[in-house]
Amino acid sequence: MKILVCISHVPDTTTKVKFIDDFKKLDVTGIQWVINPWDELSLTRALELKDDASSGVKSVTVAHVGPASSEPTIRKALAIGADDAIRVNADPADAFCVASHLADVIRDNAFDLIMCGIESSDHNGSTVGGMLAELLDFPSVSAVSGIRIENGQLVINREIDGGKETINVPAPAVAIVQKGIAKEPRIAAMRGIMMARTKPIKVIEPAAVEPYTEVLKYEMPKPRAACRFIDAENARQLIDVLQNEARLI
Amino acid sequence: MSVLVYTENWEGKFKKLTFELVSYASKVAEMLNTTATALSIGNVDPVELAKLGNYGVNKIINATGEGLNVLDNQVYTRIIADAAVRENADVIVLSNNNTGKALAPRLSVRLKAGIGSGVSVLPLSTDPFVIYKRAYSGNAFAHVKITTPVRILTLARNSFELIEKNNGALVENLNPEVNSSSIKTQVKDVQKLTGKILLTDADIVVSGGRGMKSPDNWGPLVELAELLGAATACSRPVSDEGWRGHEEHTGQTGKIIAPNLYIALGISGATQHLAGVSSSKYIVAVNTDKDAPIFEAAQYGIVGDAQKVLPRLIEALKEIKGR
């Protein structure tokens, strides 16, 4: 079984984002780029599956759509333990473009399980994984919090409103993963970092794709009103305020 | 031209979020000078189904039949896409919940339709079609133009008011043919959380962080939640430590919630935590550190130890509830 983990790179999650060009573009000055948190968890789970000989996972490949400047993020994924990487040399203009480029990668290489994070922490679209599955006509499972492989079969836990389902889908399939898929993201060790330098990154030139959406501009969130403090000794006053002023309880 | 709204059901029942969705779809239809149609898939009794008509739709499509009891993303996508084509829909509205997130992107490809995901307000304009959505996990907002003739919108929960309007909607029954071999998703087991208020549905959420100090201190937090009819939640360190289950983790990588009232106890309010709760209508914070960032997001705050504050809140609540 071969696994493909799709990774996007995003500003470190503690970044205070700023915009330039009349709020049309992100100011990338000083930004630390990281693997999108859900993609990092999905890579971790893929590597755990490969470590378990009984799973039959032979390789874990990462795929990324982005310019050469995103290669440090791909190297990081290789350092964490992916075997090889594919970069589609294209501007990730919107989710549809990214999904279309990834679909081309998958059409040219037989993968059994494709893993995508449920969303990216920059555009928060939650769309690439599902689009990819539809483009390939593969089954997809969303809100995945667990994946096992038993006798070559994918056994997936899917979160539903008010519970969890355990389901089977035939491979090849797209799993769109969320929190719970792995406990903590795996960190690159020194040996991994050394080895990553020589692992292959295959660069693919993209086919032309027209985006479906375009960001016109960004806005900063409106500041909230100042907090009204209530004395801890008189904490019960909070209940009175919530009941009679805010009318929330 | 029309607006189609997919109204998911849970064991034959709709939720408040369904009626928010229908109200939203009807308003979008008004902006486009057209009508809205609801699409229900799976068994829903006629009384429940008729409730959809109270929120402005002109037609209700009731799709039932074999093979529709399990959410198979491919089967559902086909049924919704077929209905969209038949209804000549140029906007399709779904919830931004797990189901909506599973189906909207597949529909996008099938219908060559751009997505505006997690919207919480009406489109800013319809020509060009521009939507407003959160970006960078709530640290910014974006104006996004959807350039395709058909558009898909997924609506965030608890973000749109119910608007009652009865247009005397008619129910149209539909029996889509589902070939059993086309159902790829096989459910082997279902584990339900019973008797608990769902975090993502709750109007009030009581949440604990590291400042709760130990998993043994959760009793009063749970008692407060019970008195308020609230769901319980926690911050990431708490779920990472295993003090509470990961299904309670709210924050950027956990659940993103938007209750009317979020009570944060012993949570400092790191950017990643606020990303999951900043859409709450009111935030109340209790923390020992008066400089904690949670107070910048909160409307009401108490500087103090949650362990000491909790009993006082519980006592005051019991008095007003007459217990």
C-alpha cells in the first residue's frame, strides 16, 4: 500500500498577520512557514502506519502545490520521515487549482490512500480534499479521527454530530483528517534532517487551471469592546449580569 | 435561476441550524430575485418536513429510498447535484458542519461551482458575487469573489437569525435510484455520545484550561454546565494531557464553535485557542493573570482562581433557579 499525504504550508499559527498592497496581499516579511497543522498530524499517522509492518504500507509520499520558495516546508516533511516528495510548481491560486494539480499527480502515480488535512489555517476553506476525491471519482471520508489498515482494508473512524462511526471504504480513497488522527505531530530528529537532504523532490510543471474564486481584499477583525471586570469576591454578580443585562441565561 | 438548500436531518429531525440555513437561503434568493427550494434526503416525517416551509422556501424536495440512510459522499453529491441542475440552481447552500464540509467540495467539482466556505453573513454583492469569510483562523476576514456561474455557500452555525416567512411551500417527493454497488461507505459500528449536550450545538459552553490544575477539579465545572444547560469543552493542553477527551478540545485544530455564551475557566487565551472560540457572541473569562490575552477577547472577566470562583457562581445560579 502506498500513501500520499498532501501538505500545504501556512504561517506559523501564532503569527499576527498583516497585509500589504491595500489589504490585497499577505505581508510575508518575517513570517515563519510551517506545515499546516492538520497535514502534519496526517503525515504523523501515515508514518505510524508505515512503522507497523502488519499494515502493509510500503511508502509515504508528500505532495505540495507551490513555488520553489516552499521547498523548506517539503524538506521538513522529508525530515519527519516521508520517503519522497512531489512539488507541483504552481501558484496555489485557490482550492480548485490546488485540487486539480494534486489530482494530476495522483493520476500519474498509483496511491492507495490519499490523506488531506480538514482545512488549512490560512484560507480555512475545508475544500481541497473533497474536490480532489471528486476529480478522481474516489470515495472520500471527511472528519476522520482514526485510520487503521486491517488485512489490506481501510478501517476509518468518522466523527458525526453526537458520536463516531467506524467505516470501511475500498482503496483508493481520500481521507480528510482532523484532530485525533494522531496524538502529537512527529518531530524531525537530527538523523532525519540529514537524510532529508538527499531524499528526492520531484518537480512537476502544472497544467493550466482557471481558479473558481479570487480574494479581493482582506480586513482585520473589528476590535472588541473592553472587558468589564467583576471582583472575584463578588463573583455571583456575574450571574446577575448574564441574566439581567446580557440576557444570556 | 433558484437557490437550493440542503437540509440534513438527524434521525428524522431537523435542528436549529437547519432553520438558520433555510432562512439564509431564502434571503439569498431574495437578493437574486428568485425563490428558494429545500432538499431533504432520507426519512423525515411530514410534520417535521413541513417546518422547513416556515422559513421562506417555496418548495421542499423530499428524497427518500433505499441506500440513503448512510452518508456516502458520492451518492449524496450526485443526488444534490442532480436536484441543483433540475432546479436550475445558481446558488447551493449547505451547513459548514461535518456533512457540509464533506459534500460541498465534491459538489463544487461536479457543478463547476466556486465555494464560499464558512460564511456568516449574506453575500456582500451578487454581481459580482462577493462573499465575506474568516481567514487566517479568525485573525482576518476576506472578501472573496466567486467567478463561476453556480456558487456554493456553506453557512457557519449560530451565525444567522431565523426569519419566519411562510410561502405555502409544496412538498415534492423524489425517489432517486441508488444502485447498491455505488455505495462505497460501509458503516460497521456507531458509537453515540448519549445524554450529553453537543458542543457544536450548544448555546452555552463552559470550558476549562490548564488553570483548572488537575482533572480532579472538573466536578464544579461540570455542575455549572449542567445548571446552565451548557456543553463542556477544554483547551488543547487539557486534552493533550488526557484530562478530558479530545472531542472537547476547542481551538484552531480542535472544534471551532460559536455559542451565544462561552465561559473560559483557567484558559489564558493563546491565539490558537481564540481561533476556535472568537465567533462566540459573548465570552466570559476567569483567570488568575489579569494580563492574560483571554481578557482582550472577553466582555466580562473575573481575575481570580477558577476553583474559588466556581462555587460562588454555582451558588448564585442555584438561587435564581430556585434549587
